[in-house]
Amino acid sequence: MQGRSAWFLAHWLVGTAVCILGVISIYTGLGAYHEKTSRRTKFWGIAFTVEISVIVFIYLFQDKWVHIHKHGVISGNEPVRPTEEHISSTDKMKQKESASEHC
């Protein structure tokens, strides 16, 4: 189990670093393009910023969406629990594994 968590951490760190460096590379490239050609790049900078903002919003909302579905949404005074159909097969596997570990 120790190797798996180390692999997960390394994979997450490298992936995050590559994403950040990619974003920096785009802005650096737009600046270099402007310097070389004297063409305006403001539109592309704004368009790329909007694209990155949408991607980040979706990424962050995705985590909250999973949390909402796992724990239910409060509607009025009654919490609405997800049905059996909403529970993913991964969650079912985790439940089976934890049940077998306790036995």
C-alpha cells in the first residue's frame, strides 16, 4: 500500500507541474510571437485565459459534484440520498473491500 500512495503522489505532482508549465509556455509563446511579429495577441491571451478558467472551474466543481452525490443534497429540510443507480461501481467495490477487511 505504501508504494501505491507514493506512486499516486508522484504521478499527481508530475501531472500538475506539466499542466502549470504548459500554461506558462502558452503565455510565454504569445509574448514571443508579439515581440517577433508586432501583431496583437491580446485577443488570444483573453481567449486562453477564459479557456483555462473554464477548465479549472470544471475540475474544481467535479470534486464537489462527487461529494454532493455521495452525501446527498439538502432539499428543504429533508436530505435527498442518492439511489442505488447513482452509486458507481467503484464505490461498490470499495464497500466490498472494506467489508471484507473488517471480517
